[in-house]
Amino acid sequence: MYKNRIREYRKQKGMTLEEVARKSGISIGYLCHLEKETRVNPSIQIMENIAKVLGKDITEVFFSSWKIKKYLFYAYCKQIKTMIG
């Protein structure tokens, strides 16, 4: 099951939705949907941007179980291979 910790880490850093959205390069509305988990399929690039703004690793923010982290790792590697040819 999808579960993210965007709100938790955003609050820990004392950041607003607006700050995180702006620094991540996404709209406030989209970030709000991600936080509330009403949208659950952000691209790897968006997940990386949000995690970086929050000072966390992508897996810390978006994935909690090892199985999901492993899946993400393989998906990420596949995307990298596609990008570099």
C-alpha cells in the first residue's frame, strides 16, 4: 500500500506547502494531493525533487517497506538505463 511521509517531514522542517511546492517545481495543489494521498503516482523525478527539498532520501519519504523500496530501486535503475542509452 502506498504511504508517504511528506507532511511529517515538511512539518519537521517548519516548511509550508507553498515552500515545498515551489522548491520542488510542482504546484501547491498537486503537492497537497500527494500529501493527502488522493494522488499516488508521482514520477520518480517529482519524488526525488520533494525528497531533496525535505532533506531526505526518496525511500524515506515515499516508501516504508523493504519490498517497495526494492521495487523502486529496480524501477529507478531501469529509468536510468533508458536515459543513458
